[in-house]
Amino acid sequence: MEETLPAPLSGIRVLDFTHVLAGPFCTRLLADLGADVVRVESSKHPDHPWPSAFKRSDGRPASYLNTSRSKRSIAINLKNENGQKIATRLAAVADIVTENFSAGVMARLKLDYETLRPLNPRLIYASMSGYGHNGPHSDWMSMNMNLQGYGGLMMVTGAEGDPPTAISNSWNDYIGGLHACSAILHVLAERVVSGVGQKLDLSQFEGSVAMIAPLVLSSAVNKTSPRRLGNRSPSVAPQGVYRCAGSDEWCAISVQNDGQWQAMVAAMGNPAWGTDPRFTTILGRLRHHDEIDGYIEAWTKQLPNTEVERRLKAVGVPAERMRRIQDLIDAHDGTEVFKKMEEPEVGSMLTTWLPFTLSLSQFSPPRPAPSLGGNTREVLESWLDLSEGEIDELKTQGVLV
């Protein structure tokens, strides 16, 4: 029988003060990897102010259910001195503390790294913010679209001649969460060698800029700013999303070299324009992209996108039909990225999962997001060894809310 290993972060404790999306997404990844993630919450300031097509009866939307799954929740009044003391005691036995408040908030709560480090030298303290806590814009409020604009991304996104365009679905939040998770894993590995923790200061702005590094390098070398290309590429042609038969049906095609160009022309029935000498090289096709697009779409509009995809794939040309979110859900494609999760109020629901598998480590199936403070008692018992009487007294004092 093949040996199996526990999830990579089994036994790692994470005290999570994050809210909204970037921070909770980071800690959800840690939870997926096996960490015991405890969200510190409060009924006075619930973390679900955003509109949603689905909400649980306690007001928690679909986005919260996704980013908070597989975690536990403890409700603490951090404005109460004894509440701060309980949070401090939890941090003293945690491996990781995560937060994404504005600069100065954690210090006012006496939960900043400088206060906690003497109590727990092995603590990894991850601070996430829009512009970092030490830069010139550390006091700026940050939102996903603003970060995309200030980070240069929107100026290279969208069609030529159109206004700057944001990537939807909170790009910066997910990129920030991924970078934070990666950095935390790095420091965890380093701690095995050094035996001590570190503070991690992550800037979502800098994370966004890092994702357009080739464009930054090109601009620095050429002293020019890249223009908006829509679905086209600056280096290969033709590339685009082409209308197919039916209502709002499309297929993405990306011809990478001359061989693929010839294969596509053959798959289209060798039309006369396919031998036009202007189109025989990549440079020529880049110059005459508009004309070529017209020829391609005249062909694709006659066929279902599945047939365009089939014919081009058969000759080695990269082509994929455009699918709606519901198409992904219905198909599943035999991938591991979707998992079923039993949610108390809605029953079985689909959630996204880690986009990789490991040959030996075993992951636990995703658990539904906790109710606010739903694990307060068990966390205080397991992390701090408090008795039922001590926990009841904290409730009486207004510490647990």
C-alpha cells in the first residue's frame, strides 16, 4: 500500500484578523493546505457588507461562504481590554497572524507585531494592505479597480481606442491573496532553519505591478508605453475571439507560428486569400490583422463554436470555445478544481478547490463556512485550555460577542 502524508500545513495554527477578500482568500488557501485557521470576528462589525445573489439567513453572501470555508470562527470584542488580552493569548500560541487593516489599527488594539513578538518569537505576522505599511501611500484607501489603474494594468487592458478597462472579479484581491500565501509559505520554510518568525508586509499594488513585469521591462528599454491591444498579441497573429453561429457564441483562436497559420488555412478549405504573400509571415499578419480577422470571422460565423474548436484542434491550432460560468459548472471536465461542500442551509453546493494534486499528501474535503462565533468555545478550549466556567465568565463580561 502506498504511503500517504497529511496535508502540508497540518498542525499549523493561523489567527486570522483579515476581512473582505484578499486576506480571507489568502487564509482560505492556508486552510485548504491543512492549517487550522481561526477567524477573529465580531457581531458588531460582521464581514459581509457586500451585495450578493445568494445570502445565508445570517446575512453571509456567497463570496463569504467561498473564502471562509474550512475555517473556524471566534467572536471577540476587540474594543474590550479583556478581549484584547484573549486575542493576545491566542496569538501567543499561533504560528501565523494575518491582518489587512489600515495602518495603525492593530497597534491601537495592542496586537501589532512589535507587541506580540516578545510573547511568541516564532510568530509569522502577515500584514496585507493596498500600498504597504511603509511606503509613501500607506495611508491610501485601496479598492480593486483603483489599484489596477494606479498599477498601470488598466492602461494596457481593453481594446485600442477604448477607455482603460479593469479586469473584473477582483483581480487585485486574488493576486494579493496568492502573493501573501506564497510569502507565508516561504517564511514557514525559513523558520524551520532559523527557528524564529518574521513580519511580512505585503503591498497589493506592488503585487499587481509584478504581474505585468514584461510590459514594465519593455517600456523601460524602449521608452514607450504599451498600447491597448484587446484580445490581440504584440508578437503573434492572428489572435482573437471570433463570433460563431448562434447567439453570443464565440471561439478563441491563437495562431503561434507559420506552420499553424498554414494548418488553419487548410482547415478552412484553402481559400484564395490564404496564399496572399502579405500573410505568409508573422510580421505580415500583424500588419494586416484587421483584414485577416474579417476572413476568419466570415468562416467561424457559419459554424458552431464547438465545430470551429474541433476542426482547428485537429490540425494543431490552439482554439477553445468560449464558455459561460454555468457551462463550467455543468461540465466539470474531470478536473479537481471543483469540490462538493455540504452547506447547512442550501445542502450540497459547488466550490472551487486547489488547482493541483499531490502524489502523497491527503487533503480533507472542504467544510462549510462557520457561523459567526460558532467555534468560540472549542477554540478557547483547544488553544488556551480554558474551562467552561472561564468561557462563561468571558461571555458575561462582554468579551465574547
